[in-house]
Amino acid sequence: MHAVVGRRTGLRDDLPAVADARRAEAAVIAEAYRSAHRGDDRAALVAAIADALADLAAAEERTAAVRRQVSRGYVRAGAPAADERA
């Protein structure tokens, strides 16, 4: 569990093959950022974190939009009639 965000990544609890695949994918992504920033590790890290935060914000907004749609669906449908509740 990451203390910073309080969310489980699952890396520690996954099967070894899945964890290895995730680490390998992370290494490829890290190298791509490093290459894009001409070997500047700090700039690559900052860019990767900024991209991850932007992706997280977008995902949270999509989740909130879905929740609003579901809530509106319940409101539009109204409460079930007494004979429908049984």
C-alpha cells in the first residue's frame, strides 16, 4: 500500500508473473520518458508523474459523470409503486 495516496497497487499481492510483467512494462515506460527527456531523469520523472496525475483526474471525472448519470436514472424512474415493492 502506498502511504502517499492510500491505495493498493496490487504489485505486492499479485502472482509473481503478473508482478514481473507490470515491472517490465513500468521499465519500458520509464525508459521512454527518459529518452524523451534526453536522459534527464528528473525531468522524465516529473513528466511521468504529471501525466499520471492528469490521467487520474480524467478517470475520476469520468467516474463522477457515471455516478451522476446513475443517480439521475434513479430519480427519473421514481420510487417503485407499493405493489411493485413486494
